[in-house]
Amino acid sequence: MTDLKYPNFAFDITHNAPNSKARLGNLKTPHGTIQTPNFIFCGTKAAIKNLNPDQMVEAKTDIILSNTYHLMIQPGADIVEKMGGLHKFMGWDGPMLTDSGGFQIFSMGHGSVADEIKGRNKGERGQSLLKITEEGAKFRNYRDGSSMMLTPELSMDIQRKLGADLIMQFDECTAFHVDRKYTESSMHRSHRWGDRSLEQFAKNDNGAQAVYGIVQGGVYDDLRKESCAWTKNGNFFGTAIGGSLGGSKQQFYEIVELCSKEIHQTRPVHLLGIGAIDDIFQCVRLGIDTFDCVSPTRAARHGWAVMKGVPGNRINLKNAKYKDDETPLAADYDIKASNFYSKAYIHHLIKAQEMLSMQILSQHNVYVMNLLMRDIRKAIAEDTLDACEKEWRCL
Amino acid sequence: MTDLKYPNFAFDITHNAPNSKARLGNLKTPHGTIQTPNFIFCGTKAAIKNLNPDQMVEAKTDIILSNTYHLMIQPGADIVEKMGGLHKFMGWDGPMLTDSGGFQIFSMGHGSVADEIKGRNKGERGQSLLKITEEGAKFRNYRDGSSMMLTPELSMDIQRKLGADLIMQFDECTAFHVDRKYTESSMHRSHRWGDRSLEQFAKNDNGAQAVYGIVQGGVYDDLRKESCAWTKNGNFFGTAIGGSLGGSKQQFYEIVELCSKEIHQTRPVHLLGIGAIDDIFQCVRLGIDTFDCVSPTRAARHGWAVMKGVPGNRINLKNAKYKDDETPLAADYDIKASNFYSKAYIHHLIKAQEMLSMQILSQHNVYVMNLLMRDIRKAIAEDTLDACEKEWRCL
């Protein structure tokens, strides 16, 4: 058993809502303190798609993440370490998280990340995953076809070299379609991988990073409880809720609610891969402190602007009705992506296949997600979360 | 014969080099005055590829252009006019130029714009060009396949609606492979189109725009002289040198030199579609005031950084030798695209197919071209153009 103190990290819960598990917190890292609930933007391959770090700051971003799996393939952790770590390499000076690499290994080839978590998977393992053993996971490098191995020890060493503030234990993210028997044995293996992750982390701990344990157990209540207990007893700084969250919104929320009750109550809680606005409102009430999702920048690449107070919370600028719409996306936001360009111009850029549309929409979407999280924090403080949700979701 | 005064425009030649036709000038437009020689960046479809207007200003850009041909197809001139004109539509408040649309009609389908001007064309008219008559050019809309017509009158009306400061007469840009007979008859038709352009322009002149006449005549000295005389006698604000510039650098420079002697001596002179650094140095000496080329942003999309003092004036960041190069593109430039990101990071972005590489390299390349033009202006003032060229081109 490791005895990690994480002296350079803290999570202070500053307010608890009276009628839900919603809470406000300050999550302190060596690269700054963020207020929670908050949203972590995906800079998958050491870059937010179409936005530079200054543009992320302009959009009032507090924290971003990168993916270990992609970075171990390109450019490789040794290069990132040699270049001074991920913060310096990509020019982001704020708090940062990396995942363990496991998620992509287990989900690549299955369809989208969101499909996997949300139970929309059609079956069959991805072709890039070759073999899972007690030791770790063997997979095919999608760039050069070579066979690679990721183990808990390697994942922690790679994440050490990358140097993000918040890092994740190595785990297997089981899909919705696998049966209870597989989910259970996989969960137990993930627990053993988690223990090995902590041991490896402790060997080289220099105070710069803090580890999250991950709750697995799929859609099975007893397994989820067992996994929550395991993370609670482990020497983790934070708790992440991972794995399949079921096949419906109701099942998803029930799983999160169950986990939220059973996990360590004063550690920060991250919900992996969730970023829809309705889900964020619901899960904040269930005690989730941080979210991450590729959706803000991915939606932008498909012409969507995330919007406050609009049914569905988004509009598609590809729609011909915007072709002569002189209004900006949001005149009262203090960022040009939102207040300066007309919808007609963005519509034109999309039609003309000008990549500038992605830059503008991405920055707008990031700004809106950060605004959402600020509004949610304010609403929790003032106990007006229901009204805040009604306003945002146009209910 | 029109009698246009262009009261809101001026071109003041402030200095003439003692040993060449190189000169310094101030080119005044309703959206500001630029110093010449200068470089005009291509915002083909009402957007500089991957850069927003603020990023262009950060890179010290003075003037940009857009292409009538692309804009008449998408979004259409009426939409741009309804949205308040091109300046407002795309958010560029400085001087702007549009071409007449002719060049793209005659070159699309032949290969690249540069191939066409520089005599590397392999023959055959582009499939999109359907028919040229005295009236104008009929072509196929590349978006919806419909048949469209562009005439001198329509080109001027479209350019009026777009609202750029500097606009171009309608002309046919003849290719290198066409014979003397075709070049001659096409040139005469372009002259008639130029006269019609001026007449149409005069009908609606509101003082906001000024027209350039275009010298054609291909590689034939007598035709070039005739075309120069025609532009000189026409009521144009400026002169553009267009058409085929031959099959070799020597022929290209000879044509420019000849034209430069024969054209109106105190009007601003634009060289269409030329942007290589060696060509800029040579043509500045021949009296060219402004250049335009897609090369700075196109090169960026292919991984090239334009460099001062490097053989060939560019490096390719795709090259594996940059994979652990911690140095920035240019530590002493006052812009993050050049001084902040390591070559290793840009190399990684390209390998990872992250579009951010294009944003960073595009802004760096724009900055470098603007630096080049500032250095050239300073060198002309100080009569040190040869030394400036040696330093830039690493001779």
C-alpha cells in the first residue's frame, strides 16, 4: 500500500447545495487552482483542434487535457519530456490532465468515444486491440502498424514524462455490450492495474502530479459499489467514473448517482467523456466536479455553434437560413468569435470550406462551455440551479 | 472616354533609387494608406486561410485581396453587399483589392495559378470555361454545374458590390501555350473589355474605389508595348501587369522590365500573382510597387516556413530533423507564431495532422513576408537593396 500525500494538490469544498449533491470546490494544482464544477477541454494530440493556447485563454478556459494513447504514438513521451514536458511543449501554462491511454486502446475501432461510453456500441473489439493479459494491453500502432504494449507501469511512466498535473490510473474501459462475467473480471483486473499504477507512481513521485482512481463495473450496481469501495480505499487524489454508463439517460444518471454516494466524499470527482449540457446539469446535481468531452471543438468542425437558451443548445450554421443573417452568435459575449462575425459570414466560410469557420466556431463553443460552468457555479452558490438550467436549456 | 479623378485615392512616390527603378511610395485608399513596395495577401473566398483578421494585423499586414470569381459563386455579390460589403463581411478594416474574376475563369482547370502565369501550363483550356465571346466569358459554376457569364459590366458591378478599395478591369489572362495570333486578338478584346470596365465603373462611381488597367500581350514585346500604351492612355488609377510572363525567369524579368518602361510612370504598379522572394527583389528593382500571391498561406498548409537568411528562403517542418528541435522559427520576431512554439512542436502538429500547424505556420509566413517588405523599403531608402537581398536570400 502506497502512502501518497499529494502536498502540492488540494481539493477544498467551499459550498454544498442544500437539496442535491451539487457542490462548489477549489481544485489546486501546481499550475493553478480551478473552481469546480468545471469543464476540461480535449487537446487530444497536444493541441486543441484549431485553437492556440492564447485563444483558449481568451475563451476563459481553466483546464485542458491530452491523451496518453495518441501522444505515446506521436511524438512519443520521450520527445515530450525532452522538450520540457507537455505544458511547455504545447504552450499551456494552466492545469492539465492526461488519461491513462487505456480508454483509446479499448475503444478505438469500436466507433466514437461517445458511442462507447453511452452504450451505443454495436459490438466487436476494435481491430487495433490485439490482446489483453494480466500484464497489460497489446495493440497495433495506428501510424506504422507495429505492435505496442501498454501496462500500468508504462502508462504511469509515460504520464510522468508528459507531466500533466492530474493523471489517471491504467484501466480497461469495458463496453456496453460485454456481459456481466467479463465486466466483473475486467473490473478486478482494472483494480489490480490501479494498485500497480499507484505503486509505480509512488516510485518516482516528485510532487508534481496527482493520480485519479477509476470506478468501473459497467451497469451492475453491485460491481459499481465494489469498484467505488476499491477507489475509496486506494491512495488516490481524485476519483473518476468510467466504463459503460448504460444504454439510456436514466440508466446513466442512476449509475452516476450510485457511484457518487459510494465513492470517497471529499475527493474531486471526474466524469469521463461526458459533455452534453443536459448531462452536465444533471450530473452536477449528483456531485460531479469536472467533465471532459471532445464535443465543443468537434461540433465546431461540423458547423455547430453551442448556444445558451436555445432548444437543443446548438444551431447549425450550415443551414441556409443563416446565409444573410447579419447578427453575431452572441452580441453580449466579450470575445470576437461570438460577438464580431455575422452568422452569414460563418455560414459562408462553411459553404466555401474555409477552415477559419472551425477556428471561429471552436472558440465560440469553448467560450460558451466556460460560460455554462461559470453560470452553474454561480447558481450553486445562490441555490438557483433549476432556474439556471431552465434558462440555459430553454425549458 | 471616361474622366475619373479618384479623389479619395493617391499614389505619392516619395523616393526613387539612384541605380534602378526601385521606388518608395504611399498608396492612399479610403481604408488607409500603405507604404510601397508591399505585399497583398490572398483572402480568396473572403478569408485568409486559417487566419482571422486580428491575426493578420498581429502579423503586421497592410493590405489583402479577395477573388471576385470565387465570391460571385459563393456567397454571391448580393449577399456581400447586403451584409455591408467585403470589409464588414470579413472583418478587415484596412485597404483591400479585388480582381476582376477573369483570371480564375481562364485558368481554373489548367493547373495552379502559378503554373499559368509562369508558363508551366501543359495546354488545353480548363473544363470550366465554356465560351469566350466579345460580350464576355461563359463558364461553369464549380459548385452547382450551372452555366454563368461574366462580362466587363458584370465584373465591375460585382466588384462595386464587394466594395474593395482597389479593383481590376475585366480581362482575359492568356496562357503561355497560346500562339501569337490568339494572344494578340485576346489582348485587343481585353482592351475593349477594359474600356467597357471603365465606362461601367464611371456610371456608378461613388469615390470609394479605384480601377487598375491590366497589361496583356504575353511574351511578345510589340504586343506588350501596345498594351502598355493602351493602359497609359486609359483613365485608370493604377497599372497591373498580367498575362503570361514567359517560360523562364530571364524572360519573366525581361517582360516586366519592358512593361515597367512603357507604362504610366507615376501610377502604382501591381504585378499579378508573383510572390517568390527572389522575384520580389528583382521586380522591385524593375519598378513594381505591389505583389500578390497565395504562396505564404499555401506553403504553410504544406508544412513550409518562410525564412529570412536561409537558402531557398524556406524550411519544411515535416522533416524528421525537427522532431526534437527546441528552437522557435525566429526567436527575435515579435509574434508568438514565430517566437513561441518550438520547431519540434510544429513538426509534431504536422505529423499528428493537427490543423493548428497551419494556423501557426500561416501567421509566421505572413509575418515574414511583411518583414521582407519592410526591410526592402528600408533598403531602398538607404540604397542598400543589394545587401538586403544578400542577407535575405543567403547569397
